[in-house]
Amino acid sequence: MRYPTLTALACVGLLSTAAQANTAELESLIEAAKQEGRVDSVGMPDTWANWKDTWADLESVYGLAHTDTDMSSAEEVAKFKAEGENATADIGDVGFAFGPIAVQQGVTQPYKPTTWDEIPDWAKDDDGHWMLGYTGTIALMINKNLVEEDQRPSSFADLREGDYSVSVGAVGQASQANNAVLAAAYAAGGDEGNLAPGLELFAELAEQGRLSLADVSIANLEKGEVEVALLWDFNALNYRDQIDRDAFEVVIPSDASVTSGYATIINTHAQHPNAAKLAREYILSDEGQFNLAEGYARPIRAEHLTLPDDIAAKLLPNEQYASARPIQDFAAWEQSAKVLPRQWQSEVLIHQQ
């Protein structure tokens, strides 16, 4: 599916008032980005949230070649810091908790897109160093060929009673895995500053020999190495449809879940800074937001968009999200995320059979 370019939207008056006022600056940015000719990303692979369509659009419309190196949020920030002025990446996509960390590390540069005013205040840095492009909610992805119907979980509480293995991914490194622990904590009465109830659940699974350390990748799902996985809804739905729509069930846990998101960060030493800014501009435009929704991610500007029917039909029903909630205490979650790697080792993996 194709959408008008940013410049075309500005010319016909379909961008926001702020965007129209900044048309000259936007056109200058586009020309500068074209001169740079490429943008290199980290943590923004083709199969995640339909990034492939955004990269394809940036190449076909603006002539920007692209490469991505997939890695976790922590690895992205560490890479920006370690490479310094010898940067090999221009832009990254990190979990919400890692946006402020990246700023503290001094590895980002600010850029406010022309749709800035339509991004909720909670979802962006005041100075434009990071902003969410989309949200995700932790979901259960169940392999129906491996888990009997009467065993299939619909809540975190159900996980305690099954005989299937549960995969959560790289806790302490990946935002998806960290948020799965937070969601489990929510379900058992914890919060951003108290992850103990969630850690207790996974420790119990480890003691039962049911905590799988298999990576929750599409390859492992396809090979049948994952029975039940905790994933962002957009990843679970995407993987399901790529492998076999009938073989997997995707549900939002009915007792609780967490809605968070991912934010772009532009490397302060980006070799292609204008291309990186244009990439962010495009991601936050209507067409970029539609691309993300087509990859099952919920656009951060959802209140200002009307999704095409075929894209809206790919998402889970709204009623499944009744018990999901966004992070309330951001400072507490930031602190919890910092100590989670040690806690995961000392309180969960120590019980692994």
C-alpha cells in the first residue's frame, strides 16, 4: 500500500498546521537527506512492526539506501556510546525505559518532527531527544499444535497451572522481555517499583522446569521450539501470520498487561544526521504511522488518524485490552529496569533446572 510523500502532503494542505508552517524547513531537510543518500539503523529490522515498508518508502521516494543491524535496546545505547565519533549507526528504536537512559549517556541529538504536537506528552522527551512511534502491549502467543486446548492460558495466573514451557526472552537486555516481567508483576499486585510478584512467577516456572530460555524469535517459533511465548502484541500477530495463522493463538492476558512503546533515538554522532531526521519525520507522519499499524503496532498518533479498514482489521479487538495499562511511575520503572538483570539472575535463573 502506498501513501503520498511528505512534500506532497504539505503542498495539498493535509499535514498539520505546524507542518505547513515548516514546509520550507522540511523541504530543506529532504534535500539534505537526499545528498547524504543513506540511513543506517539498529534495532529496526524488516520483520519488526513492518519497518520494511518504511525503509522501502524512504528509498523509493527519497533515494535513501538502508541497512539495519538488529540488537536489543541496551545494546543500541551501548553501541552509540562505544563508537562515539566513529558511529556506524544513525538511528535506533529503543524501549521506552531506554530513551531517558540514552539521553543520560549523551548519545542522542534532538529533532522534533512536524507532527510533534500530536504526540502525547508522556510519550516524548521535552527537547525531542526521543519519542514513541508506536505502542505495544504484552501478549501471550500460544502454539496450538503443542498446547492442548484445555491447557491454553488466557492470563498470567493460568501460567502457573500448565505443563507447557514458557519463553520470555532476554530479560535484562530486551525491553520486550523486561515489560513481560512488569506485566506479570501487575497481574500479581506489583507495580513499577515492585517487580517481586512477577519475578516470583518466573522463579516458580523455573523450579518446575517450565521456563524456556529459547529465544522468542520467528525461527524458533516456526521450528516448534516455543510452546507459549510472551511478546509484544505486534510481534506475536506478525509472527503468527508469517508462520501459520491457524497454528497460533494470540491473546492479551485478562488479569493484567502493560502497554508501553518504542522510541526513535538519533545518534549524536550520526554520519547521516539529516537522513536520520527525515526517517523520524516519516515514521511520525500519517503514512509512516500507517506502515507501523500494518505491522500490527498501534500508532502513537492513533487519536489523530483514521486507519484504513484493512489495516484496522489486523489488530486485536479493543476489548482484549481492558486490563492493560500504561506505565504510571516512569522514574520507578527506570530504576527497576536497571536492577532487573541482576534480579533475574539471582532470583529466577538460580532455580533453573
